[in-house]
Amino acid sequence: MIYTDTRDKSVQVDFRTAVLNGMNKSTGGLYIPVSFPKLDAGFINKTPVPNFREIAVNMAKPYVGDEIPEGDLISIINDAYPFLASVMPLDRTSYVLELFNGPTCAFKDFGARFMARVMSYFNKDENSPLHILVATSGDTGSAVGSAFHNVPGLDVTILYPEGKISKIQEKQLSTFDGNVRALKVKGTFDDCQKLVKTAFTDEELRAKLRLSSANSINISRLLPQSFYYMYSSLVVRERAWGDSKIDSPAIITIVPSGNFGNLTSGLIAKEMGAPITGFVAATNSNRTVPDWIATGEYNARPSVATYANAMDVGAPSNYERIISMYSLEKVRELFASYWLDDSGIIDSIKHCYEKTGYTIDPHGAVGWKAWYDIKTGAMKNLVDGVKNDITKPGLTPNIPAWADKVVNNQAVGIILETAHPAKFGETVKQATGQSPVLPDRLEKVMLKEDKSIPMDNDFSKFKEWLFENLKA
Ligand SMILES: *Cc1c(COP(=O)(O)O)cnc(C)c1O
């Protein structure tokens, strides 16, 4: 597969270059495959539905081409995914896709674990380690740390703002040993990010150490997220009649979004033939994308803090990929958009719990409320001409091409549940009165020793530390 650049279509690189560079430094653009090949119809229409790893291998194949032979790709996928994504019915026309079965209990495990193994594969012939530097405000760091832990040839240094992340998040970051370590910086997330960015541009450091990043714009994190869209849409297509008694319902996927990497992966799956009719772009109060879809004007803005904090993004970087794939008109046909403020998030967790018995996390809660409202009247009102004010939470005034399917009760929804509710126990308890039970792997991490290393917010000290502690 050839990869081009969202800002310069004359760029053509291979998969290895796209993965190891992360982004195109000379244009500031993001890598994107030149095409999204359709999966074989025989494969997509198999009954029973192929298993998750089989789907993963078939979907990854065209993107790695002959750069990773099939046998090696199968090993990478098997090693990356000892866990699965699970489809759970909530009511006749709603499913949740649980994406928290990985080691850090958030969907980012799917992308980060594939990326780590692909980077290790491409680094195997080098005789020096590749040093990954990552600044985190919480969730990304733990997914990356866990994904790269004990992966040969790779070494990870995580920077996080001391005192500004949750107890669970800090434990998840600071208790690694071996090739992964965490520096707790006396500063903010932006300070951490600045230290990392400065390191990447420091000639002396670059001459001694091979440095790379692992952030969410890397194409090798986006591609594997498309696997679970394909898998879940095939599973739901197969079982939907039994649950809903609707003949061939339209499948709508509801995606709680921040940086819009996850939703972009959904678009890739649809291009490859996943039976998904449309998407709901669901956000918290950081409603840059819903506003864009409603008004046609894109205005990035500073992020605001919410209960669904992994979605606190005011300038989503994958917007650039979305507009390189589709026109605004096409986006408006495919997407409904919806946003929810903090009190709406609490209400939604409570509502989902009372209606279905299911404990949903604050991110998934945005998706639950979006789908519930859409199918119980919000879309009908919109079609009938009653428009919601875009500055108020709710469905934004855009009528997608699939609106009539929902209005006529011919649709089912898949809500992506992006994190385990126990990661946000206090918020969930505030809503339901019950503390979610910690899964075993989170409980174990809480008992581990904190090994974080204190670091001043000072580039020369950071640099000195890197020279003294990282192997060339
Ligand atoms: C990162 C994250 C999101 C947002 O995903 P994007 O790809 O940035 O849109 C949603 N929920 C959780 C729990 C996350 O960690």
C-alpha cells in the first residue's frame, strides 16, 4: 500500500515510513492510504461471522502489503489481541460494543498494541533501540506503556503532569519496569508536551538516540481500530432480526469522540465493506465537530474539562483525515451529530442504568444518550422541521441520508463503549449510587509500587536525564 499526505497528495511513502515517521514533518500533514480496498464479499457474507482475529488479518493485509508477510502479520495480530471486543445487547434496537477488555481497560489498547508490534517488527534489523517519548494527560500514556512493555527493541519514556491525573491513571503509568518508565513533571500537560517536542528537534539528542513518538495520529493506531467496526457490524447484522424483529435494519454506529481517530477508523471499515449505514459523531462540551457539521464552519477552540475527559479535545487532529476522505456534503449524509454537557452525562449514566441495568462509563454515556434521543423522537422532530439550537446539548440540526430509517423504526444502533466504568468510578457512583467493581487487572495495578521519577519542567535537566539513562 502507498500512503500519501493529507496536505500534499504528491507524497508517496511505504507503510514502514508512515509508521516510523508518525506524521510528515515537512508538511505537518498526516499519512493516509491512497485507497481502502473492499474485503472479499464471500468473506463478509460468511456465516457464522468470521472471528475477530481472522477479520483483523484480512483487513490489515492490504495496508501492510508485502512489507510484512502474512505469517508474520498473523503472529502480530495474535500477540496484540489476546482479548476481544464484545457485542452486548442493551434493548431491542441498541447494542454496546465493549472495547475495554484490553490491559488498560480502554479502547486505545486496540490501536497501541498493534502499533507497538509493527514498530518492533520494522526495528528488528536495527542494532540500537528505538526510544519512544510520549506526553500524556492520562489514558494514552497507559495504553502506550502497556502496549510497548517488554516489546523487543523498543524503549518508552512517558511524561505526565504531577498531581493532574487520576489515582488509577497514575498507577497505570508509574508501575512499569524494564523498558517502560514514567517521569512525573512539575508542570501541566502542555509543559510535558513541550519537553517532548523540544527533544525531537534537539540535534544533539537526535544524533545520539533514535527517537520516535507514539501519538494517536500514527496510521498504525487507526487501521487496527477498523477491525472492531467490521466485526461488530457483521455480528449485529447476523443477530439483529432475532433481537428487533426488523428485516435488514440499517446499522448506525455511535462513536463517543475527542480526537476523532476512532470515528475515522469507522469510516475506513465502511469503505472496506462493513455493513454500516451511518454514524453518530457524539461529543462532550467540546463540540467543534458537531458545530462544523451543523454550520459548515470549522472553528477549533481551546478544550474544556468534562467528566468524559479522554474526549476533551477542542482541535481534533483527525478532522484533517476526515476532510481528505469526504466532502462536507458527504459527511452530512453519513453523520448525525450530537453533544452532551456534564449534567447530561450524569443523567445518561443514570438513565442507562435504570432502563437497562447496564453500567456505562462517562464516554459511552454520551453515545447512549445520543442514540436513545435519536430513536425516540429527536430525529423525527428534526425531520419535521423542529431544530435544536446548536449551543444547547442534543442532536445538532443536520439530517443524514439515513434519517428516515430511524424515524420509521428500521434501524439498530451500536454504541461504542470506549472505557471500563471502573476507571471513572466516582463519576459513575455520583450517577447511579453504586461504585463499579474494579476488574482484576485494575485492582492488581493499584497494589503495585509507584516507580515514577520526579522531573523539573526544565528542558536542560530533561535532556541530561535522557543522556544519562537511555541506551544509545
Ligand atoms: C481516547 C478516548 C476517546 C476518544 O477517542 P478519539 O479517537 O480521540 O476520538 C473516547 N473515550 C475514551 C475512553 C478514550 O480513551
